[in-house]
Amino acid sequence: MSYLDNYKLWCEDSYFDDATREELLAIQGNEQEIKERFYKDLEFGTGGLRGILGAGTNRMNIYTVRKATQGLANYIKIAKGEQKGVAIAFDSRRMSTEFADVAALCLNANGIKSYVFPSLRPTPELSFAVRELGCIAGIVITASHNPPEYNGYKVYWEDGAQVTPPHDKNIMAEVAKVSDYHQALTMDKDTAIAQDLYHVIDASLDDKYMEALKKQIIHPEVIKEMAKDIKIVYTPLHGTGNVPVQRVLKELGFEHVYVVPEQEKPDGNFPTVSYPNPEDPKAFALALALAKKVDADVVLATDPDADRLGVYAKDTKTGEYISFTGNMSGMLICEYILRERKKAGTLPENGALVTTIVTTNMTFPIAEDYDMKLIEVLTGFKYIGEQIKLVEQNHTYEYVFGLEESYGCLAGTHSRDKDACVAVMMLCEVAAWCKKNHMTLWDQMLNIYEKYGYFKEGLQTITLKGIDGAEQIQGIMEKLRKNPPKKFGNLEVLAVRDYNADTRTDLRTGETTSTGLPKSNVLYWELSDYAWCCARPSGTEPKIKFYMGVKGTGLEDADKKLEELTDAVSEIVGL
């Protein structure tokens, strides 16, 4: 069926509601817009759904959500998980509440129980809920840090992590089989409740989640001692973090937590930011203004579903606030946990740090210093969550900490996804410890650099939207495979990892070995002077990302080396 046929069907078929029909009739005659909305089905990938809100097969709406859920329901029935049920959470984005109910009632119509949070909750709490409630799966309605016109749908399995092989591919296959929207079932909500299929999660689960967070605290006495002295500015960026973050900090005893008032309330339009992303300095404008007003020690922001944390900390020498990357804040927390748990005698002998292949290489000397096993996984926190399950099952290592470069980390195993609530809590403990020792977080970061090396990382993203975007991105990857670079500027390529081919080729010896990781469309270049670069098309957005890292002799040297490497990447790719 052509995109025009699909458009006509959605305009005429009584299955689709009046509001959908009106929206589509309003674009009649606009062939490009019709094509963008109908030229394909919104892809259910390994990360679920993510797309622009609106009517059409290539948009996020109640029908594409129901269709995806029918595929998930079919897979759950194959797995005989109907009675275990599915936990469902949602964030503050437009249509999130509606999509949560659409998903729940589709599951219910298939005889599968649903457990739905009564109001918005962070993604990591959904991960916690899946295991706490003994569910077969979980769903979060969120588009994370994407612009306001987006929403999304992420699927979790019974271990609490986002779905990984074989479940991800199997669910994708079942979703693909739902070729007709009429195949997607639904039922009346009152009937679903009466039949004991639709359940609302009560407040006791919030309490359990809070207790799980607080168990990660190492020095409550330090927090108590510094509670009156330390000042924290926090913004939830109109998202789900506001209630749990304020609650956990209050229960731990922090007395001076200033929440940015303009960004405190949930709002799917994100009126104060163009892009609710704690990685974006512009998102911190209001928080930094408040920080300067109250003379804050630390400035924190969580994204709409509260799984990512952005950080600024004061440099007392200049009085300015310095931005921390996800690698930097992750290393601050990681180093603190390892150091203080070792002092306390609670660091396991068989402990493991888990990171992605694009996370800072500072993890190597830190892991070595504390005799930790370092486990590297593919990009995506779901693979870190998967490792928690595997090491517990195999009794090989004890998980201590996990982090990825994209502002996500996890202390503890209560969640199997990155958790900005626990990250906020741990970072505030680190800040309290620093305050007690007459330091700032930035001072401590410099201490870590001095001890382990001035590692610095960067990211270059190419966005190619529209119908041709995916083809162009694939073309870039093919070019890099067919004509592999031998140098990035002055840096020699020492080895190439092609995760799609599962090969690591040492260019000095010519030896080829396995990467040891699942196949993925990713290229990684090991470069001279401890540098590296990695090319990875996004699984959820029309982007190709170039991650890179260097090691300098100081801050300025690291900055210079990263700039040179970034320029070299641009030249190779032809930007």
C-alpha cells in the first residue's frame, strides 16, 4: 500500500477517531507532509518507539502505541507471562498519560494484567517496579530529553533492564506481524478494573524505592554534619524528577535545596527550554542564575524522565560555575564510592565496574587502582543492566557501579537502568564530603585528574532528517568501512573494531580477533597517545554520532588534543 493509500485509509476508516481525521484532512494537498507521515510505519526498534506526535503511521499516536503494544502482548503470551503482568510509567510529555492507558488497556484486552502508576514517575522507578512487583515486562512512556514535539515508548523485561537480545528482536518481530491496526485490541477501562486486569500502583512502592536509594549512602554522618552549610540548586526541567529528588534530599537531611521555580512543575511543552536536555548548557540558564543568587555549591538538572543528570559546580578561585560532563560527574561518584567503601571495608574483593565502549578511558586506571574488574559493553545502559543480571546469575563478580558517557550512571542494583535520583543523592554526598574537607567538587575533580590522568571526551553529532537521512547515515558508515582511515590528524590508527563484523584488527600485527560483544553497527578506532574515536548511528534518532577521547598532560593540553581530534573527524567524514 502506498503512502497516499494509507493516508486515504486513515481519513476514511471509522476505526480512527474524529480528531485524527480532522488533523489529516487539514493537510490535504500537502503531499510532502502526507509522505513524511505515511511513507513508513514508525519503527519499533531495539529501544522501542520514538517519534513526533501526530496522526499517521510514522508518528506517535494512540494507534501506533496500541499496535506496538499488541506485538508486545503477543510475545508475552508466547512467554506465558500474562499473570505476571506489565508495569507502566509515564513522564510529563504531551499524551504520556493517554499512551500509558492505551498500552494498559491493550494488554488487558489480551488477558494481561497491567500495573499503572497514578501519576508521572521517573524511568528508574519503573525499572525498580518491574522487579518489585514480579512483572514479566515494563513500559515507560517517554522521549527522554528530546524536543517537546516528541514522545516515545520503551520496553523493559522481567530483570528490570530495557530489552536485550533475544527479547528485543523477538518483540520487534511480533510487532511487525501486526500488519493491520484493527488487530490491536482494546477494552473499556471500567471493565478492565472490574475484571482485575487494570491495577493502580499505590504509594508504598514509592516508599520502597526511596529506601532502596538511601541504602547507597556511605557517610550519613557527613551529610548530617554539613547539612546546614551546603547549598544545592536543582531543576527537574519540567519533568518527573521534582518529587523524588526533593524527597530523598530532604529525608537525608539536606536543608538548603533550592528548586528553580519556573521549571518545578511538570509541563510537556517545556516552556522555559527549547530542548529539555541536561547535556545542553542552555538548559541551565535559570538554574545558574539562581545559583549565583544563593551562592550555591552545586547545580543539578535531571531530564524529563529523570534518568540523566547534568552538573555544574563552583570554582572558588574564579567564582564561576564549571560544567561537568557525564564522564566527569560519573567519575566523581565512582571514585568516591570506591575510595570510601575501601576505607570502610565494604568494597567487595570481586567487585566490577561496568561501562560502555564510549565512556571515558579514565575507568581503566581507576579500576586497576582499586582492583576492580572492568566490564565494557555496547552503547546503551540496557547492556549495563544486563550485566548486573549476568554477574548475579553466574556468581562471577559483584556489581559496584555502572556509567555511560551520556550523563547516566547507577549506584546499587535497585534499578537496572541509569538513575538520576540516586546520582543526585550520591553527588550531594560527595559535595558534602568535599565541603567538610574545605574543597569544592571542582577541586576534587582536579585531584582525580592529577592522580589518574587528564582524560577528556567529546561528541560530534550529524543529524540527517527525513526520508533520505537513514540512507545518508548508512552511506557514511559504508565509506568508513571501505576506506578506513589510517590516521586521525597526527594520531595513528593502532587497531580497528568493527562490531558489526565482530572483529578487532591490530594494524601493527595484522592480527584479527573477536570483539567479544554482540554484533552492532559500530566502528571504533584505537589511536596513538591513548586517544580513540567511535562512530555509531543512533537507534532512536536520525543521527550518527562520533564519540572521541584523549589523554592530556593538563587541562589545556587535553582541550587542545580534543580539538585537533574533532577537526580530524570532520575532515575524514567530510563535514
